[in-house]
Amino acid sequence: MRPRTKPGRVKKRPMTKSRNILSRVKRNRRPQNKIIRTSKTRRKPRPGRNPCASPSSTSSDIQPNLPVHSPNLEQSQQTRRPGTLFERITQPFKKFRDTLRFPYYLRSMSSTPSTDIIFDSLPAITSSDRKRTSFYTSNTYNPNKEKRSPGKRMVIIDGSNVAYAHSCNKFFSVKGIDIALQYFERIGHEAKAVVPQHRLRKFAASDPQLLAALHRQGKIVLTPCKNLPGKSTASYDDRFILQLAVEFDAAVVSNDNFNDLINESPAFKKVIESRVIGYTWCKDMFMLPKDPYGRSGPNLATILNRS
């Protein structure tokens, strides 16, 4: 009678002749530690040595780990296609990490961030940038040319952002806009708040009468809105804010990052990366940071004043 195997166990197959020969070959193999060097094989250079140096050069002449500053080499390294699959996957993330770590005003100055950098002036928007933004500036006309003389910049306030932040996102607080306007007027800046037009309607803001009074004083810029039967639309106020900042060389006060508009125009990108100031509220106290872009970026005085 054939013996039964226990459940869960697999009966081993009998050793055949071919398997016996393979096991002998594997058992007789020995690891070959010796490497036979031929004329085709080359010795890899040790780290810190120059492989092109002559044999007569001494160790004092060799300078290990020196950075190579060659424009052709840097260009070839930038355009080199990554070889492994891991490099191809991680290359876009490395580029995004470098852009976050080093903004454009730091990349040309140093390869590593320094906390001792002092920004006396911000990168100006050139004429070539304005030509590139012709699509976005074709909807504007200003007969009075603004003089870009040194002094205090004009300030554009994101009205919706400031109003909702003052009320902790509960309602549209006109009082918060009024406090922000008073702050910049006290320090000698011309300030404008951009607000959608439908906020003038009843129950659309905390104090529509105060908002209308600020609009009559010229402190509020209303963005157009449409109120059709069964349909109401509003123009994008963030685009108005950035376009006003470009045209008047102004600073922007907002906690918005404007990520959806940063690639629309090089002029928009310069404003977003160097002239947007965040803020915070403590009850009715309006407070700006002295380092809006951190310790390595431009400070508050550099952004608010034109050199």
C-alpha cells in the first residue's frame, strides 16, 4: 500500500541523474576573487585623484573634489538624459525641489542659500517682459505714463482675501479692508483694494455702505460682474490684481500664492516671486511679516520701496 504524506507537506522527488550532476557542478564551484587584468580592462580612478595627471605629479599638486566650472560641461550635464529608470522618474521632482529651494533671484548668486544676503533692489520688469505680456496688456490703456522714480511703491490689496481673513472665513468683512487701507496710508503709501462688484449689493458684505464710501473715495477698484436672469458671473479678480501690480510697479498684499497664474506671463512670475506680501490678523490688528520670503529673500522694506 502506498504511504500517505502528511497534509501541508510536499513529497520530495527522487534524485535523478541530471540533478545529481548539476549539484556536483555547483558544489565544485569556487568564488574567483582574482581579477585578470588585460589591456581592455582599465583601472577606475580613485576618488579625489585626477586621472589625466602625469605620473610625475606629487600628491601636493593634486586637489581632490574641486568643482569644475566649464560652461560646456554644465550644459552637457543639464541636457544629459538620465540613464536609469529611477533617475528618469525623480528628475522632475528634483527640478521642482530646486525651484522651491532657490528662487530665480538666488540661482544666479549662489548655489547654496545664504542667510547673509541683503537685497537692496528687486528685479525690475523689463521691456522684453512687457512685449511677452502683450496678450494680457492689450485690454488696458493708460494715457498717463507712470514714472518709475525711486520712492514708495503703490500697494494693491487683495480685498476678498483680506476681508475673509479678518472674519476667520465667516463673512466678507469690509472693516478688515478699511483697516488695511489705513495702515498703508499711515506709512505714506498709495493703496488700492480690488473687490468684485457684486459685493456692493445688499447682504453681500458686512457693511455695503462703508464699501461704497471707500469706492467713492477712490480706494476701491471694482472688478466687473454680470447678473443675468438665472445666471451670474464674475471676472477673475486675481488676474486684475497681478495686472495692476505689473502696470503700476506695485506690491501685492495677499495670502494667495497665485499658482494658477504664475506661468501665464514672465511679468506675473516676477511679481509673484518677489513682490507679494503675506499678512496676519490678531483681532483688529493688521500685521505684516518683516521677511515675507523668509530669511534668504527680500525683506519688507525692499519690497515696499523702489530703489
